[in-house]
Amino acid sequence: MKDIRFHISLYVIIPVIFAGIAILSIIVTYNTTTYYLSRALNPMWPVVWWGMLLIAFTLICGILIVKLLIDPVKRFVIKTKGLGIVKNVSPQQNASAATDDMGKFTMVFEQVSELLSKVEARQLFPDIIGQSKVMRGVFNQIVKVAPKESTVLITGETGTGKELIARSIHQHSKRQDRPFVAINCAAIPEALLESELFGYEKGAFTGANTKKPGKFELADGGTLFLDEIGDMPLETQAKVLRAIEESAIERVGAIKPTTVNVRFIAATNRNLEEMVDRGLFRQDLFYRLNVFSILLPPLRHRREDIPLLTEKFLNEMDKERHLSSEALQVLMTNDWPGNVRELKNALESAAVLADEKILPSNLPMSLKRNGSQHVSSIHLNETTIDSNGNADLDQRIKDYERRIIVDALRRSGGVQVKAATLLGIKERSLWHRIKKHQIDIAEFKP
């Protein structure tokens, strides 16, 4: 049997229902009043009884609407809280939290949407470790630009993973079954860069015994990733610009151009706009590449991703290693000028020195010095307060006291007399605090 039901939006049905009730009440009230007045009777009591009936009818309609709309939402919130995937945030912990049901529902929905966005990030981009808000913003940009044919310019500091972003764009594009070819413009000498990009014909120069296709031809139908394009010579920039605009290249020593169909993704850790102003980069090429720009945040701007990155890198190592909480604290407070690459190298170095548990003493000295300078300010703001949304003030103060003591012990090399002097307390008082927080002194001794 054919389904003849019509699906009308609730935004239309509910206003129409209440508007209909209002119109009906006006018509009935008018007719009742006219009827009684025409017969020289007092219409007060009929109108009062009609008003009471109307109030009861409206009340029943309101209750039905609440039951039909609010009850399913309430059941969803209760079931979600029962699964333990959202936090019970009280108004004292969140000033913006409302005490009514709608405010609580809104907070639960926000937490669920946050959780779903993290799950989506892991599923869509399994090769990229990052669940922070800034990285999810980058993922959102990738999803939007990947299906297009637009040229993409990826900017960011060295070691932030620009090639991983470029590969993700290719994997989510219509060219995913075609080649992805990457070339580092800074790693190839200027004299060889042109032949690497465009290829050469046999006999084009001394040693060219056979013809060789360039990166443009190898990426035909797919994606060409030009890494560190800011280091490309101006002469080569002009030829790349022509290849992008005309979709054709000329091999070194060739007579006729070769047509190519390539999507371009470029990356750099330099400020191309400043280079354009200084005459070090072609303005027309910059505008041609900067169609859609993605800025990768440095690791210091997404510290909440450090535990995930650390876990991944340690799992990839042959020997089983796990990180102590004090060592993780040092990693969390470091500025990481080398970003993800520096973090990976530091963990590899620490894994070589450590037995099973990586301690702060196993980390490179530069990290320990930097961590001791920033622990009291950065870690309190980024880790203590948001690591446990349900922690009370006493617990936060206790955690902060422990971190300060750990920092002093690290700076003093585990010598309690020096640590007590740095903290401005007596050695006996420090000893009691160390015992209370169950801090292992051996971890800080060289």
C-alpha cells in the first residue's frame, strides 16, 4: 500500500496549532458574546466557562508537546550519562552552565558533539594524530578542499607534518587512485631541480644517456606535492608557474611541450608574503598557489595532543617502553621548536637510555631545562584545570603542590637540601610533603 503520509516540519506544525487555538478562541468568544447580547442576556459566565475550557485545552496541548519532544531528549541524556561518556558539570565549575533542563541538555549535546568530532577525526585521518580543537579545524578544512581541484598552500613550522596533510588531501580527493608524487625543493641542488621537475631528453646534457620523465609527468592524473617551495630558485619558479597555468611542461632538451593533468599542493615553513616583498619569491606564483591556504599549528599550540603522539611513537618502537608522569610533564611544558619531529627524536633518545620506564633523567637536557622554566605557569593552566573537570579546589591545589615539588627536585638533581632552599621551606617539611605525594626521589638523581 502506498504511503500517503506527509512529513511537515515541527517549526510549522507547532506554531500553526497554537495560532489555530487563538483564532478558534476569538471566533467562539465573539459568537457567544453576540448571541447572548442579541437576547439581552449577560454573556459573562459563558465566556468565563469557555475561557476555562480553553485554558485546560491549551495546557493539555502543551503537556503533549513536551512529552513528545522533551521526553526523548531526556531519555537520550540519561542514557548518555549512564554510558559514562560525558561529564557531570555543575554550574560552579562552569559559569555558563544553566540550572534548568534546557541548559543541561545543551551542555550534554556539546560534549557529545565534541566526542563525535574526535571519533570522526580518528576514522577519517588515522595517520594524523591529533584531537585538539585546532587540529579538528584543520581536518575540517581538508574535508572541504579535498574533493575540489583547487591548489592548496600548506604553511607551518618545520616538523609539523605538512606532507601528512598533503597526503590526506590526496587520499580524500577524486584522484586518490592516481599517483601522489612529492618533491622537496630544498633538498635538491638548483642545477638539478629543473630536470627533476620536468625531466630531460636523451642527450640534453652530458650524462643524459636516456630520457627521463620528471615529477610532473610521474604525477599525471594525480597530485604533485611541492615541499619547501620557498627555497625554489626564481628561474625555476617562472617555469613552474607556466606549467600550472598551461597544464603543460617541456623536458630539458625537448622541442614540443607535454600535456599533464596534475593537482598542485605546495608547502613551506617560510613567510612567502615577506619573500614576495623582498623580491625572493614571484608574486604571480604566490597568488597562483595561495588559492586555499591551510595553516598547521605548532605543537606548543596543541599540547593536549602530546600524550597521544607520545603513545603512538612509543608503540612504534621495538622495545616496550612507558612514560612516567614526571617525564610526561616535562614533555607537556616544552615549547618544541622542532615540533612533532623533535618530540619523536626525544622519545627515541630517551628509550635508548631507559630500561622500561622513561624517567625525566632519560630525556635530553634541553627538554628538562625548558620544562623547569615553564612548569609553574603553563602546566597549571593547560593540564591541572582541564585534566579532570570534576576535581575540586583541594585536589587542584594538591596537584599543583606536587608539581612544584617535582620541579624543584628536578632542578636540584634530586638533592633535597637544595630543593628545600629553592622552595623556601625547611628540609623536614619537604620530606613530609614528598612522602605525602609519594614522589620517588631516585627518578631525579643523575
